[in-house]
Amino acid sequence: EHSTEHIYNEIAYPLVEGVTEGYNGTIFAYGQTGSGKSFTMQGVVDPSSQKGIIPRAFEHIFESIQCAESAKFLLRASYLEIYNEHVRDLLGADTKQKLE
């Protein structure tokens, strides 16, 4: 019943703030097939109010990096799917390839 913006602000924003301070962060979406996990994480580009948690987090992180002076950043992101005991990297070159 909540917008992705509300979910981001309430749940992900504090986590991403911690990431910009050097901590690791994980957002774990769990639920039945068709319950909206992928939409909540990815969203759609237009309208911008429908952006998912991932694009919002990336914007947040890159804005923080732009504002930081005399700091170095190493950014790694993973977007994994676990389905029927198979793991796939949804950001990889071949999203259908199963990981060990």
C-alpha cells in the first residue's frame, strides 16, 4: 500500500546513509512470486515517482560522492535472485546464467 518513495525514505535511506559512511548494506526483498519485489526494487523510469529502491539508492550514493571532498570511494553493487534454489546475478552480463 506504500509508494516506493515512502519505502525508500523509511527503510533504505538510513541504510544507504550508512553505506556512504563506509558500512556494508543489504536490502533483502522476500515474498511470494508476483508480490511486487522486483517492481519495488527496480520500479519504472517514468513517472519518476515510480522509481524503485535501486535507482533511488544509486542517486543517493552518487550525490554523496559528488559532495565529498578528499575521500575515495569503491562502490560495488549486487542484485541477486534466488529462485527454486538457483542464484542468478541480475546485474551480470548474462542474467539467465546460474551462479554456483
